[in-house]
Amino acid sequence: MEYKAPVEAYTGVVREETIGKGEKALKLGGENILPLHFFDEGSNPNPPRFALEILDMKPEGWPEHLVEPFKDVISDPVKWAKRCEDFGVDAVFLRLVSTDPAEKDSPADEAASLTKKVAEAISIPLIVYGSGDDKKDAEVLPKVAEVCDGMNLLIGPVQKENYEVLSKAILDHGHKASALSPLDINLLKELNVKSCHTLSPDMIVIDPESAALGYGMEYSFSLMERVKQLGVIVKDSMTQMPIIADLGGECWKTKQAIENKEQGLLWEGMTALSLLLAGANIIVIRHPETLKLVKETIGGEIWQK
Amino acid sequence: MIVIGENIHVIAKVVNDAFKAKDAKPIQDLAKAQAEAGADYIDLNVGFLRKDTEERMTWIVNTVLDLVDLPLSIDTMNPVAMEIGLRLCKERGRKALLNSASGKTDSKNEMLPLAKKYDCDVVISCINDKGMPAEGDSKLDSVMDTVAYANDLGIPNERIWCDPIVLPASTAGEGQKNAVATYEFVEMLPEALPGIQSLVGLSNVSSGTPIENRELLNRVYLVILARKGLSASIHDALDEDMMKLCRGKSQNTVDLIYRTMDGEDIDFSSLSQEEINYVKTTKVLTGETLYSDAWLES
């Protein structure tokens, strides 16, 4: 008897969302198959995207081998962003760490005008994250949204403590929201439901929290899988958003990555590759050589159908 | 549906304070209110009762027995307290339910024999030495072993009530799975173990969910379980809407929940907000839509 492989056709579609403006605006998501299930009916119109992370101040505690590709520009976020673009990445991810009250507690105005300068200096889209301090982010990010009016940035992290004020600013000034919840499918859905009181669902990207290889990555992995299954198979409208995997920072905190360059690249690369397999639509990493490594590994157009 | 009123439990501050101070009135008030609301049993959840076990157990059991004619569900993990409760009920010619025994070795050795000794009904939960089985059929496997053990002690199936253990539906990822596994267990039970009744501690399904929506979750889950053949439920006997559901007086609500369970595509435009909430909650408890604390909002 001839074997006929089963072919599935699902009716759920991950929303296709665009960040940035102009020629190099990026489309995320849009798939109606599970990650890499190219044997099923359906398509994945957009390949995985990559962002390189920069900080708004000179990083402290980064190992020499991570600083090296940027060492002449690392005190200047604008130049640093342009350097990232030169490496051929799809987007720049700016983290406003200096605004953290535990860091420099730098003011919202300053962060907003820097964000605008960075966004204007590059032709690729900008993703901008606050420090993660929910109270301070509620001051900083609305200012960023306002100053960068109409630039269609991806702004985060929108969290359960500050979604109301952030959603409103993001809506009013024409941006997208990255909604962060702490590794929990039910909380992830709740935050999306609540954010949708203000935003339309196609303005939200899911940040499910990405842990590094050896430090809980399997939780992020299974959570992303679950989000895709619910969105594509079960058609749960509140999980049908593209996923961002913000993993570079977590990887470069590990002892293994700090110890030496080869380990660092592999640590970040393996984490990135794994979370792509789980369904992440855009990956945030720090080292340009990791970018090259992962892109070579997955090969050009193979992840698109 | 046999309703076991849960309102006298030591986690409630008013009960705990009264119990400590041996103040009979708050406890008798609760017992009386539950009896008037139509409860079939009064659950006495006394905790482990490590200190002054005999004296305190005797006091609380007599306090309730003096006032109401209903059978008692003696709810403690302490076999010494359990025996006191069962003995007092027997002496006073009152029916009692041993709540509960399990497949754990300690429980088999110390709790189960009390059901034989005092010739009372006994709750057997699906917990065993390995913990709590997650799936409907593994829950059943676990309970079948314990029931066989009980049968060997001379306790017939007709004396046994099985508890599949309800867990919070809100528990990340696994909560809804357990909600489904629990009603699957209830459905499979009569065929697997003829003569045995099923019982759940209902309110646990809504533990950890926003307080304003807990009752809704409890009510809908009760209707689902009842449809699957549940014999008895331990819950808030003072919730009037719940009581109406148990007594078949809210047929419209029950029908709506059944239609949702059967996969009917229900048109919200013809429903009241309350009815919409029943539909949404049914979908959460049958695992059709993913739980979130905001399940009524999406």
C-alpha cells in the first residue's frame, strides 16, 4: 500500500504587521502554518527577521569580544545604530537603559530626543524598549511615542502595570506595541485582551519573555509553540500576533558567553535558532557575527513559503 | 445532586476565631443557614487539628449535631480527629461521611479502616503515593487501585464516593487540562466502578481567579459536571443561584451551557450579558478557549 503523508490545512492566520516606514519597512508574521511545517497547506509569507540591540549609554559589563565590533562607536548610539545597519540587519533595537532609576534615571525628554535621532539616522525600522521599570517606562515611552510621532516604531515593553497609558500613546502617535508578560500563556492572553481595549489587535506584537539556553529557554520555547498552536490551529484571536524574541541580553549575561567569544556566539546563536524553530518572527541579538552565523545556518529563503 | 455545604471551614476567619474561642453561635449560625438553604450535608473542615484534638473535635461536632439534623462530612487529614468525629456521629445515630481517604500508604492504613469500623460512607480521592495523576484515565487508574484495596477491607462500592480533585482552572497551562480531565473522570466512573458515587470540591476550580468572577466559574463548572453525572458537590451552600442550578430551577441557563458544550455556534446578539458570560465561561472550562483573568472581556 502506498503511504500518503497527511497534510493539514489550518484556518487561523497570524496577523501580518508592519513596523517602520518606507522602503525598508518590515512585515512580520502572516503565516497560517506552524513553524517550518512547509509540508502542510498554507504559507509563511515573511521570513524570520533580525534586530541588533544597542543601548542608549555606553554598556557596562559587556565582555570585550561583544564590544569589539562596535568599539569605536559604542558611546554614540546614533553611530552605533548606523553600524548595525551596515551589518545588514533588518531592524535596530534600542534599549533605553539609562532611564532606569537604578541606572542614571535620565529624563524622558532626553530619551525621546535620542530615540528620534537614532530613528532618523537609519533607513531600517527601529524597535525601542524602555528600561523595563514599569513606572518610569510609563513616563518615558509616551514621550518617545509623541516625539517620534508617525514613525511606526515598535515600542515596548508594554506590561500589565502600564498598558493603559502606553497603549494610548502608541495609538495616538501611530506606532506598534510590544506586549511583555512573564512566561505565562494565561497572563500573555490577558495582557493582549486588555491592550485591545485601546489598540486594535494588529498593532500588537507578543514578547513572551525569552530566556537563554541553559537558563530556562525551554519555557520560552514551549510557550511560543503554544502561542502559535492556539493562533493557527485553535484560532484564538488574542494569540494571533507575531512574536518577538528579545534574547541577546539574556544570552550575554551568561557565564558561558562572557567567558569567550566562540561560546558567546554559539550561546546566542543556538538560543536564536531554537526560538526561531518555536515560531519567533523577529529575533533580537547583540553580536553581528551571531547574525551571520544564524543566517547562514537557516539559509536564505528556505524559511519562507 | 447531593450538596455538601462547605461554609464551616477553618480557613474562614469567622470560623477559626469561633473554633478557638469555643464560641458556638457563629458556627451554629452557619450550620443553620446551610440547612435552611437546602444543603444535604454539612462539611466540617477542621484542618489538621494538631493540638487538643479530642477536646476541640468533640466540641465542634457536638455543637453542630445539637442544632441540625443533617448528616456530617468530617473533613480532616488527621485520623485521630476523624475517628472522634465518626464515633460521635455513630453514637448519636447520625449519618457521617469520611472526607477523605486516598491511595497514599498512610491513608490506606489509618483512614480507610475507619470507614469499615464505623460503617460509614467514605470519600476516596485519586491522590496516591506518586502524587496527583493529570489525565482523566490515570486518575481513574489510581482510584481503582484504592477502591480495590477498600473492597478488600470490606467496604463495598456503594459506600464509596470518588473525588478526582478539582484544581484551579487559572493555573498556567495545566489548569484547563485538569478541568477537562476531572469531568472526563466523572463520566467514565460509573462504567469503571459500578455503584460508586462521584464527588468534587467545586470551589477550587475558581481559586486564584478575580473574586468578582469566581461564582460564575463555580456555577458553570457545576452544570458541566452534573451533565457528566456528578453525584455530589462540596460548595457554598449559601449561593442561591448555585442552589437553583442544583435543584434544576434554572433550565434556561443549563440549556445554554449544554448547547455551548455541544459546539453550537451561538449568536451573541440575541443574548443578555449574563448569558454571554455563561457561554464564554463554558468555553473556558471545556478547554475550547484559552483561560485568562480577562476571559469575559474578549
